[in-house]
Amino acid sequence: MTTLTQDYQITWEKLPDDYKLPDDPVDNINQPALAAALTESLQLAGKISTNTLTTTNYGICATLNNKMVIKAPDWAFIAKINVSREEVTRSYTPQLQGDIPVIVMEFISDTQETEYSIKATYPPGKWFFYERILKVPNYIIFEPDSGSIEMYRLENIEQYILQEPNENQRYWIAEMNLYLGVWQGTRENRAGKWLRWWDEQGNLLPWGSELAEQERQRAEQERQRAERLAAQLRAAGIEPEV
């Protein structure tokens, strides 16, 4: 498939097997934790199917005027791939191997503001690539230290428009039928601001540790209830069965 935008002819080609990918480390220790937290709650809520792809610092490709461009968002959600997972081990090419990402996220970590780069000349900036080449409908820029979140949505004019949150300071992601917002707390020894998901009814999608704590509390309440009942039976002269 070939399309035209700006001065580019865009083709969707598989990354060559001998293509050397950058081997740069992630920018800071928070990025993998933030990304893992987003994915885990989706998995536990049954929002990730067998052909869904969630990515972290993983190359998403397009070919512009016969030159490969690869951007690696800090987190992305691709609802459906149409190839085996073995075929997307190294990278993912939309249109060729499945859907355009529903959402991409960047966690601000440097002073260059590359997340906002609208550079159109080769190689294009991140913003230009997501907006004009991939046409990702939702773009999130998150600053973990302050908890600042910006959501941009691709409107009819095919440009990103800054969105306003609802009364709960959450943003509706229509393609996922979920809200996205900021939550403060501790997970895996990191205390701070996190991106979290809420369903249509406003229920927070829990992490595994939260589900385990809920189960622990339920078991404790059941134990206390059984002890109260046993005490009442004994007070009535009845020895409860163990």
C-alpha cells in the first residue's frame, strides 16, 4: 500500500531481517514501570486479546521515499495484528502487519522536547510521524514528576487537537472504551504519579497487587465474621463445629 503526505511517498514494508536497530537504553528507570502498569491492568481486565499488541520502547515502522523510519514510543496499544507474534518480534509495520496504533504515549524525560517535534524533513520528528504518517488517533504526553498529562486527538482536519479532561480529570479513549487519568500512589517501590485506566462506570482497573490485597481483606473479613458467629454460639451454650 502506498499513500502520499507532505512530500513523502509512504509505503508499509517489513523491517529487513538484517536491519540494525538502535541499542539505546531507556531514558530513565521510571519508563518501564509506567508502561508495565498500563499493560497489566488491561490484561487483568480482559482488555487484551490474543492478537492485541502492547509495546514499550519498540520500533513502529514506515518507509518514506524508500527510506525506513522507526519510532519507538514509550507505550503503544495496537488493537489487532494480522500476523503471528513471531513476525513482530523486532518491530511492527502498520497496514502491512495489522492496525494503526490506537494510542501512543511518550513519557517526558529529556530537555529536547522531542515528543513535540513537528520536523517534517527526513527523518521526521515524533509528533509529525504519529500525526501525519501513522495517523494515530490518540497521542499522550505525560510528565511523571509533575503528573502533567496532555491528550491530543486527531480531528477531522487531520491535526492533533489538545483535549480537555472531564470533571474527574480523565480523558475518554473512545477506541478502547476506557478513561485515562493520573493516579498517585505506590507500586513496586515507586511512589508518585501513574497513568491509570477507568471503565465507563468510573471503576479503576486494578493491578494484580491490588486484587491480591482485596482478596486478603475479603478473607480477613470472612475470618472475623466466622469468629463472631462462633462466639455467639458459645454464648448460647452451643459448641460450634470446626
